[in-house]
Amino acid sequence: MYREDQLRFLLQGHKILVAGYGREGKSAERLIRKLVPEVHYTIAMKVEDGKWIDMDGNGHEEWPFDMVIKSPGIPNFQFPVLNFQLTSLTDLFLQVYGDLTIGVTGTKGKSTTSSLIHHLLPWSILAGNIGIPLFDILDDLSEDSIVVAELSCHQLENIHRGPHVAVLLNLFQEHLDHYENYMGYKMAKMQIALRQHSGDHFFYCTDNEELRLLVKSYELRVKSELHPYSINDISDEERVLLEACPLEGEHNRSNTLVACRVASLVQNNPISTFSSRLSTFKGLRHRMERVGNVRGITWYDDSISTIPEAAIAAMRALGRVDTLILGGFDRGIDYQPLVDFLKGHPVENIVFVGAAGRRILSSLVTHHSSLVEDDYTKIVPWCAEHTPQGGVVLLSPAAASYDAFKNFEHRGDFFAEQIHKL
């Protein structure tokens, strides 16, 4: 294992609590058993109100640990204020392999952008929040490796070292249930740059006002080289290149721009060399994915949309949307931008789902034909009945899914199943 001694040094001699036993928790346990089998460790299924919950569901207040490897889903505020090291897979990985890593984060677009960079640099290793724990790729690493890591706010909040190349795409209100306030969320994202070293590189989008102002506030603390970018400030060469992008929407043009600039920096090649490879990229599932044409209607699955700005971007990208499905789990984010947008959009039919959908409806004095319904087995037939031939139905909920589904993928898959049943 490349740099095995450095990784072992970080873990040995500790009493470790692995907090959370999902994908990352299990990956952490595998590494401990393989690399430092002599270390005492304990598994916590979760942490609540300062107690760690064991595999049998029993709560414990005592903390006989000097290191906690935390899974992303557990908020920092759940841990008691004690003298122990709070870390994570991402933190440990970046401390050892940060110089090999391209890290991509942002409220929206990080999976697509990470996948784009990996597509443009096909020898790179794709991992992180996209579904592959960083510890699971250790055996594939060497001194020549490039890791493209999609990184969530939860993965970034406790890091001590940023990636060699960092990309911060945008900032919108999200995960407010995980942080004390919006600034806490933004600062978790900003760690990707604040923890970089001199000689590293930081790409950020100035088209996003929240992000531009945040970087401006902390610019003097960033040691890396800044690479601001804007879709409104591109070269003729880049304009031609973006025409080869198969993805729809201005937001995807922006993601493509930074992916190409990062690839150009890493490979030290002109940006034009990526045109042919870019043209073969296929979009990811549940991201403005065309499910098909059924009953003379084109159906789109944009289940990844969990904030209002994502729904607005999808509607702008498609142009024509006759029927829109909105709502789901309500996390208290501000829906006024979406309400204002809908007031001027010609969409004819809107389905309002869950608590979020009902809150949007309460703010929208509408002439639209509407349905308030939580059951997709009823939603899809209603959409088929009310959407004209040649029309478009878009699932872009602007809300989380876990009031009724395991995740946004589950929601998108179930939506597609009901369409095909028509």
C-alpha cells in the first residue's frame, strides 16, 4: 500500500470510536483491521445528544476514546466537548494523499463535475461522496496517481489538509438541519480552500454571488493559487469547446468549463485537446435524465434537485415544461426564489408533494392546474392525463426525498417505474 507507514502512524496507539456504520464506517473498520489490528476500536451505530449508541442500540455516555472517526451523516454538535481527536475518512485520506487529489465540492453539480474531470483524465481514480469510500481505493494508489474526489460539506468540515486542486462550484441553502446556521454550512465547504497549502490550486465560480463574497472575505487566509472562473468570461477556444458538451443548461456549461480548466492544468495541455473526449461524456442518472417518451409525452427525472435553484436551472435548461413535480421533505430552506420564478413561467400544471410542496403552494397564488399528492402511483397518471401531446413532464422537486424514499436515487427510480407502467 502506497504511503502505508504514514497512514499507520496516524492511527496507531489510539483508542478509536468509529462513529456511524454505513459505507464509510465499514470502510474505516476494514482499514483498522488491516493496517493496525492491535488498536482497540469500538463501533457506534450513531451518536445522539453526546451518547454513542452501540450495535445493540444501547446508549453510553462515557468516552474512553482519544480518536473518533466520524461518518459524514453525524453532525459535529452531537459530540460532547471532550479531549479527543475528531476526524473522518476524508481527513485521514487528505492528510496522507492530499497532494494526489483533485477535490470537488459545491451545493450542486459536484457529481457531474467530478465525473467530467475523471472522464477527461481517464487514468484518474474517481472516489468520495460519489459512492466509493476513499479508503477503498488505497491499494490502487501509487506516486503517479490522480484521485478525483467528490466531497460533501460533511466530509470537509473536519479536514486538516485540503486537496492539491480544489474546486468549489456554488453555494446555496442546503443541509440546514445539519448545521446551526447557513454560515456553518458555507464554512464547512470553504475548508476545501482554507486547508490548502502553498503551491495548491483553488478554482471557484464568481457567477455565484454567495461564493464570490465568501471567498473575498477569506481570500487573505487562502494560501493556494486562486483560479476564479465565470461562464461569462471565456476565450474563443473555450466557447468552441463548450459546444461539444452534450449536457443541457447554463449550469452544466459552467461545470464543463471548470472541469476542462482543471484537466488542462493537471495534464499541462491546451484546453482544446479535450474536445473529442468531452463529446463522449454521458450525463449521470437522475440529473435532468430523459426517462423516455411515453404516451406522446417526454418525461425528465431530475430527482437530484433538492434546492430551489436546481429546479429553476432545470426549467431554464429544458425551456418547455408543461407539468412540474415539486416538493418532498421540508428542511426549512427559502423557497421564495422558486415562487418568484414560477409566477413568470408558463408551466401549466404543478404537483405539490410532501411538506415542502405544501409550503411552496401556500406562497404561490397560482392560476396553474394543481395536484396536492404524496403518492407517485397517483402522481404519474395525473401528469399523463393533464400534459398535452408533445409536452414535457419534469420531476425537479427542489426538496429532499427522505420523507418517503431512502434517497434521491430511490425517488427517481420509483418515478421512472411508474412512467413505464403507463
